[in-house]
Amino acid sequence: MMTLIQGFSLSIGWLIILTISPCLSSNPGVVKTYSKKRSDMLTGILRKLEGKDSRVPPNFDNDLPTVVQCQIFVDSFDSVSEAAMDYSVSVLMELSWIQPDLSYSFEVDYFEIDNKHMEQIWLPDIYFPNEKIAAFHKIMTPNKVVRLYADGRLSFYARLSLTMSCPMNLRKYPFDKQICALQLESFGFDREKVLLEWAKNETPVAINDHIILPQFEVVRNESGLCAKSHPRLGNHSCLEAKFHLERNIGYYIIQMYIPSILIVVISWISFWLTVTSVAGRISLGVLTVLTMTTQSSGVNASLPRVSYTKAIDIWMSTCLLFVFGALIEFAVVNVLSRNKEATEANSTTEQIGAKLENGPFMNETMVMIGGGVRFAEEEKKAIKRISGLQWAQLMDNISRFLFPFIFISFNIVYWTYYLTTFGEELFMGGI
């Protein structure tokens, strides 16, 4: 009997569980109630702003500045252009300020305020004074959000793509180091109404460690203030982040310096050819001069037309001077040799004619070892003719060592000046 009662009770229990469980599984009333309560909380908090102007800062009526703390994370450096003197970056910007009216006591860490409710609160009117192009990211939805914390602090997050102006000093190009700035400023309110500050932490301006640029390396960054005074608008609060960029010269060593050195060395082959190799030496000289001119034009094609001399200009001009000097050296040697031969041939003809008229021509003959016969006056002519060729050969011999010596000396001075600390100090002192 007891067994029957226990079995009946167990069946009743399972029936109750099976009847209630579908209702529990298909009715998430607890979650919906919590979500609804959270939404109601935010709606109730935002009702405090009814009747207030969302276009003015929270402390506008109290004659106190609203302090806006800024923080920037540089997600990527997209490009650095010397020709346009600008750079492109993608950043995540955070602006934080306190609006006491929106403080709450709910046990919620923070509330997210979407784009629809953003219209009810004041947002800082920040702009970038040195910007060329700026845009918010909108894929898949607008990449901006506001978080509200219990003490009334609002944090605005947004992702932006910026193209910023960056005036560059290219006197040491391609050994230059550039400093590019990113500036933030309040547009409509002066510093008595809106005061911008960098976030009080170790890294108010942070950079992605995985950024790789083709020509530059971001060695460090710094944050500070920039004084902005407008004649009619007054003094506006301004922040400035500076990125120190150092150019990698590996590309220029391979693509510009080594080829130009080889072209200069090739022009020296002319010194090892004979003076009579006119066609070969002229072709070699003209070819090296044209090659250097083309390479110099290609280097400056991607650079702005600045009024000062750059380091690469000094290098290319010197290399062009060396190859042009090798061509001029051959021209001088060739012309000098030919002028001597023409002058000596004319003087020898006059001397032989005088000997024929005076009669002792036959008494001044010489029998050569090989069996030939040479007159004394013709012997003098041959000696003078050989002397002209010797002068030409002597100039070639001197050039074989003088040109390399001067070019090596130039390289020592050039690389020492632009790569060492001594050269850096001289350069900065000259500016």
C-alpha cells in the first residue's frame, strides 16, 4: 500500500514539473523586465535635461569652465607625403567631462547613450585646426558612443580618419627627422567656457605598437598645449600631440646612392682608354652624364619644389659634376694633343724647306738600326710629336688617382656631416 502511495506521489510530481517547465522556457520575463528597467533608468536620468539647452556647456550659466579631458589612440599611420606635406591617421578619440545633473545612484557601472539620445546632451565642439580632411567612420553604423557614469561623467568615443597638415623641413632629406602635430581646439567657446586638458594618465596619446610605415618610423610622441589666439573670437583652449618621425634610409641607399656611385665609377673608365679612342670615350662620357641627369630628375619628381638645397641635391649635383668633369678632361686632353701635333707639323715643314734651300739636307741623314733612313729634322719632329702624346697620357694618369681621391674625400665629409651627432648640431645651429 505504501509503495502504491509513493509511486502515485512521484507521478504527480513529474506531471507538475512537465507542466511548468515549458512555461519557464518560453517566457523570459526576468530578462525582459531587467532590460526594460535599465532602459527606464536611462530615460529617467535624461528627463533631468528637459528644458535645458543642449548647445551650451553644463557650467555655462555658472560662469565656470567645463573641463574636457582628451585622450587619443592612434590606430594606424596610413601615409606621410612629402609632396603635399601632410599625413593621414586613423584615431580613436575619447572626450570626457562631468555634467552633475546626470549623476545617478543605480547599481549600474555605466549606461550607453546611442545616437538618438545624444541630441539631448551637450557634446564638445572640437575641431582640428591643422586638418585637411576629416571624417567619422560609419561602417556598419556610425562609430561613436557616449557612456554615462554614476558621478555624472560623460565619455564620448569616436573613430575618425584624419589628413593633417605637416610642414616639413627637407634640408637633410633623406636623412631628415620630421615632427608632425595633431591639434584639437574648441571652436565656439573660449577657454573661460570650455577648457581642454589631456587625460591625467601615463599615456594620453597612445600609438599602436604594430604600426609599420614604408619610409618612416615613429620613434616617440609627446602631448602638450598650443596657444591659440583669434583676433575676434578670443583665446581658445588648444591641445597638441606631436609625433616624431625618423626616415629609414635603406630604400635610398639601394635605389639612389649605390647606383649613382656606380655611374661615377663607370665614368672613370675613360681615363684608362687611349687618347685616340675618341668614339668610345665620348660615348661613355655622354651616357654617364645623361644617366645622372635622369636619376636626379626622378628623385626630385616626388618632392615639393622648395627654394633651399636638400642633402640629396648636394649628392646628385656632385656626382653629376664628377661625370661631367671626366668628359671635359677627355675633351681638354684630346684638343691639347691635336693642337700640339698641328703646330709641330707646320714648324717641321718650314725647317725642312729651309734645309733644302741651303743645301746641307743630304749631309744630315741617319741610318736607323732597322735599316731605315731618317733625316735629322724629321727626327726632331717625331720627338716633339711623342712629347704631345706623353702630355695627354700624363693627364690621364693623374686623373686616374685624382678623381677617386676627391670623390672618396667628398663621401667622408658628406656621410660624416649628415649621419653623426656633430653634423646634427651643425645643422640645427645653421637653422
